[in-house]
Amino acid sequence: MPEVHEISEQKHILSYLEARDLVKQYQKAKELLLVGDTLRVRFREREPQHSGAWYFRINKQFRAVGFFRDTGRLVIYDIDNHQ
């Protein structure tokens, strides 16, 4: 599992989070991932394996999906409604 040293978001992600009142939950999940707590946020590679897409859990309903642009730099490009 790759280490995450930095997380950035594409432009539309913040407005999506604000519209659904998920900013605080996203920030908390992001901080947990940055300190290496991958179990609490369930950081995993998205199916199919070796697709390059990784996700972490924001809450029971939403997942943040991203890809590694550089070593240790995760770029979030989508928030997935998991239900």
C-alpha cells in the first residue's frame, strides 16, 4: 500500500462537499489518512486491481476517489455516493 504524504483536490470537489455538508467529515478523514491511519478510513485500491484508482471512506455513504500523481501525492477527482 503506497504512503500518502499530500492530498489535493480537483476544483469541483470542494463545492460538491459544501453542497452536501461533508467538509468537516472529509477534513477529518483526510487528516487520518495523512498520519497513516489507513484502517479507520479504509484506504483501498478500487476494483479492478492495478487500475491506479484509490479511495478512502468519508462516512458510511461517501467515498473520496483519487489517483497518485507523484510518489506520495494523492489527487482526489471524485466523491462517490456509495449507496
